[in-house]
Amino acid sequence: MDYRPLENEEKWIHVWAKEGLNKTQAHSDKPKYYVLEMFPYPSGKLHMGHVRNYTLGDTLARFKRMQGFQVLHPMGYDSLGLPAENAAKAHHIHPETWTLAKIEEMKAQQVRLGFSYDWEKEVVTCLPTYYRWNQWLFLQLYKKGLAYKKKAPVNWCTPCQTVLANEQVEDGKCWRCKTMVTSKELEQWFFKITHYADDLLKGLDMLSGWPEKVRLMQENWIGRSEGVQIYFQVQNKPETLTIFTTRPDTVYGITYMVLAPEHPKVLEWVKDTPYESDALAYIKKAKQKTKIDRTDAKQKKEGMFIGQYAVSPFTNEAVPIWISDYVLMDYAQGAVMAVPAHDARDFEFAKMYNLPMKIVIEGGGGDEAYTQPGVIINSDSYTGMSSLEFKALIALDIEKKGFGKKHVQFRLRDWLLSRQRYWGTPIPIVYCEACGPVPVPESQLPIELPKDVEFKWEGNPLDHSAAFTHTLCPTCGKGARRETDTMDTFVDSSWYFLRYCSPSDATQPFSKNEANAWLPVDQYIGGVEHAVLHLLYARFFTRALRDLGLHDVEEPFQRLLTQGMVIKDGAKMSKSLGNTVDPSVIINAYGADTARLFILFGAPVERDLEWSDTGVEGSFRFLGRVFRLCTEHRDKYALQPNKERELQKQLHKTIQKVTQDIGSFSYNTAISKLMELVNFMYMNGTTQQGVETLVLLLAPFAPFISEELWNCFGYKSSVHKATWPIFDPALTVDDVITMVIQVNGKIRDSLEVSAEITQETLEKAALESEKVQKFLEKHTIIKKIFVPKKLLNIVVKPE
């Protein structure tokens, strides 16, 4: 019988849908397992990177069902965002029409690939039934002070005509269009993610199932620093400057202070002074630079003296106050102390402007700043101490003398969520001249995006929609204006995994009972590029919603797999490079099972997968061999005499290996073991039990051919409802093993022997070995060390 996948696969898609095979079971005594792949942006058809991601998750979901778990395996679409808006402009079509059409295209391909999603759990973020709960959650966070608006310098992408969060700027460029980002000052909405900075950092210790590199990326982004705040009196002024430093061991080396150009006191202090015009020009120039540029260590540091001095509480010396663009307002209150002898950035700045340097740790004074520990010098009564000892002591003394206090600071900044675009969740705030900003009542949600907008203007189309912007104040009833900024689409993906638990609930964002029953996600799968963006935001939302009493979950994702990319012609598959492979082409030529098998077998999951046409053909041929073996085993491939025990051992070793490998995502080696089993069966024949075991083990990887063969065996129920086979440990042990023979710890020979060999028998065999005999001729045996099933070490001394 020939293997004809295209005839069979469509048939089973309809059967599975009719029978509701993938529907999530009601809660029972079965252990739960929530497996989730990051949902896609529906920009068009699937690419092979999608296929890899979803096949990894689907294989695990099918495996867990067969093991007896109650599995939740949902899918949805992250469908708001700028690409749809740009497509609307390019194709003269409404973003909603374009997006929903793309969702249907993508969904059809996912179904065709046999992904076992429960489509009753589907979530589509561009629908008002979903984004109304974005708005509701915003209002709850607003009430708790976790959502607020302020004027701030922001990252601005000119081509995208919108602001970007810090996490969305990569190497100074927009994460989406790769254009250089500029700085702009705007009134913007923020989520107070910094409220959870310490909790987010401590929570990383719970995530032992995450890749270490992802945890480290989040740890560095949160950036916890322990140090001290120190107060400096401004000379001839009532104000003090508060600075933060992690190097209090260098305070006696301060020679100047530096403020951010935007510091609120700068304009006041230079007003009507000879420094005013130059300062205004410098401030304007600094504001044109992005944060990335200003903090880039490779960029030339510029600044100017503003005519003021601060008094060091340690030496009582007056040190000049400068402004420089390398200091930012959102770090350490926009003021830093400068110790050029022991800080590389300060050293570079001081050399440029010929500022003095004071060496306070032995080893300084060369052509670069000395930043290592050492012995303290030129530091009053502390001279002679080690810098590490002094660092701890001076922090205590600063507090005792009232100069400052110990302080913890974070690199993490609040999440800027305002976006100047149409295709996003409207922020539920109106502005009234009498009442100010007013939250929209929950009873008026959702605030829906208007359908009649035009995309002929630059910027946000909502600004030009009178029907949307003109409204009434919920407080006083007078005319008011709606907020036209929409939410960052990372808001949508920050809680969608909770919505999957009860997606049809029209009364709340999700059921608390269902969320508590299913969360955390047992296995989350997606790209490492989301390590700081989506994954950090999701962890923040989980904490914030927990504190609102909406669920009791600590962390959203228990285990995380970050799979490698799919590579073709030496580069990541990309439409712009013209090296993409349409999964439909592979499916139409070879079937979905072949596409799935190749994507799993081609490389370890955490590594990049190099596309190979010959690899695809090899996977197809293997499935053909399986099909012929299972349909012809009674005739051509009947088990040979005296091979029963050997077959049983091969089966149980394969069950053991495949079970362990699926659990550790070693899919490629699991498939390799199945190939070994098939080769054995072709050489030695097989039995009905043998081919049934083979099909059960193959089912998670290649669901269509497995279902077809299971049906051919006469089973009426689906193979995917069958029980995963259990191995007998006694049958996984080799009958024959290799024992190593050592003399004084050095290998002299090895013997193929029975696994149950005794020490006495092995000693006799070893002493009969010509290699060992030759060495023992001139030596006296002292003792013999026997390690069962491993080695015999003969210890000798020379004659």
C-alpha cells in the first residue's frame, strides 16, 4: 500500500473537527497541563518560523494528552498594531478588514498542519470583546495609581509616527522599522512597572525552568543597584542637590558635579547670568539626542559649566557644577558626582575640559581611570583602609552624619504605553476643561474604534475624527475631548494567557477560578527576542492583577523554551531577503506530517534550523517506510524466529528514550530513535504489538499518518486518545555490555560480556587476555577493583 498523505490528511481534519477531538476537557482529577506558544501577529501566511514554534508546542500537547493530562492548548491572534494600519494606507482597505482576512488565512494553515488547538478558546485582540477588557484593566490600574500621565522626553520614530518604550529601541533604532529614533517631549501615559521592580527581580529565582540567558537579560534590564544618596549644598543657594552613587568609597575624589541639561534648577540658576545663552543653546542641542545616543559609551561627551558650585560634605570644598548630555533626568534625579580618577566616563569628560582629578585609591594616575579595589588614600582618617571595607563604613557614617542615606536604585523605567496611531486600544480617558482628565465609566466600555476614519493624514487618524473625539464629560455632562492616543499593543499580550481560560466570559476579563485552575502556564514557547519586552510586561501584569484580587498566581510561565530561528541560504528567513519557504508548498507536495517531522528532526530546538530540501525529502521517505511497514508487516515483514526478546528490548528502549526526549524537548533525538526502531523492524521483522507501539510513539510528531494507521489496525477511537506506552526498566538493560579492563588505572583492553557477569568470571576472562597477560608478566598483582557493568581495575607493582 502506498503512502498518500494528501488524501488522508484532509479526511482526518474533518473527522477531528466533527468529533471535537481537541476540545479542552472539563476539570477532573487528572493533572492539568497548560501548553502555550506565543500567539502570532496576523500579517499574512505562516512562515516556517511559525511552523517550528507551533509544532514544538503541538507535539508536547499531544504527548501530554496521551499521558493522561488534562491539557489546555489554545491559540489566538495578536492583531492590533501598526502593520495593519500601514497596510490600510497601502492597499486602501480598513485595518479591521485586512486583519480579519489575514487571520482566516493563517488559521486555515494552522488547521491544515494538524495543530491540536481548542478553537473554542480562540482570542482575537482586535475585537472589542477583547480590548474592552484592556480598557477595564487600565481603569483598575488607574484607580490604584499604577497608570498615570506626565510630560516626558520620549523616543520618537518618525516613519512610524509614534513613540516607543525604552524596551522597543534596539541599538538606537525602532524595533519595528529599524529607523534611527529621535527624542521628543510629549504628554504620555505610563504604567508604573517600577512599583514591582524588586518583586520582578526576586521572582526570577522562581523561574528555574527558564533559560539562564533570559533570566539574566531581565535581571540586567531591571538593574538593581545598591548605594547611597548624598546631599550637596549649593553654594550661596538654599537648595541642595541629591545624588546617588554605588561608589561611596570614592567620595573624597569628587572634583565636579554634573546635572542633566533638563534638570529643573538649571534654567533658574543660569537666568540673567553670562552663562544663560550658551546654556539655552546647549540644552536645545542635548534634547535633540536620544537616550541611547546620550548614554552610548562610544559617543563623545560634551557639556558646559553653568557658574554654580556645590559644597562637598566630606571636604567642605566647593566643586563646580556642569551640565552634560551623558546625565539623564530619569536616573539619580538628574545629578551625579564626578570622580574622574576612578570612573571612565568622568575621566573622559575631565580630560576633554581639563578638569582636576584626585586619586583616592592606590593605583590611579595613569592614562585611564582606575576602577578596581585597592587601598584608600587622600581620604582623611579613612586613609589606609581597603576600599571594600571603606565602602561599607562610609555608607554608615554618611547616615550617622546626616549627609545622606543608603538607597536602592533600579535601571528599569515606567512603561510608556501611549501610541499615536489608530489601530490600538483606545485609552478610556476624556479631557474636560472644568474637570480635567476623567476616566470613562465602566458601563460605557468598550470605547470602540470608529469605522469611518481616513488614513490620508500624517500621524494619528483619530485626531481627525470629530465623531470620536467629541464627547461629554462623565462628571459634569459638558463637552469634552476623548484621548486619541491608543495603547501599546504589548498591553494586549500581557494578559492574553489569562483570557484563554474563559474567553467567552462577557462579565469579566477572565474567571478567577479558571485562571487559578490553569495558571501558571506549564510550558511557554517563543522567540528569545521577547525576553525583555513581552515576557517582562506579562510578569508585571500578572503581579498587578494579582494585587487587584483577580487571581492568585505568582508567575505566569513556569517553563520557557526559546527556540532557534529557521535559516535558509545562511540567513534568517525573511520576505525582504527573498529566502522564505511557504509551508503550503511543502504541504501540497509532501503532506503536513512531513513538514512537521522535518522541522522537529532538523536541529535541536534551541539551535537555528538550516532549511534543507533534501531533509524534507528524507522525512517524507521515512514516513513512507513507516506506512509500508505497518500495512505489510504480516506478510513481508513478519518477525523472524528467535527475535521476540530482541524486539521487546528494542521497543522498551525506544519507549524510554522517546518519553524522556519529549519531556526535555530533545525531539530530534526522539525521532532518531524511532528511525532506529524502524530499521530494526525492517531487518528482523515485527509484530502487531510492535507496529502499534511504533504508531503510538510517532503520533505526537506525525498525527495524520498515525491516525490513518491506527484506523487501519481496526481501532474505532482516535490514536490521540490512546494511552502512552510504558516501558519496563528490566527490558531497557543491555544483555551484552562492554567491560573495560584497566591496569593501574590505564585501559589495557575491553571485553564484550554478559550484563550479568560475575567478578570471578570477569577476572578469569581478563587474565586470559593477551594484552593484559603481556603487561602482567613483569608485575605482581596487589588487588583487583570490580565496578559492576563498568570495569575491572587490576592494581600491580613492578617486580
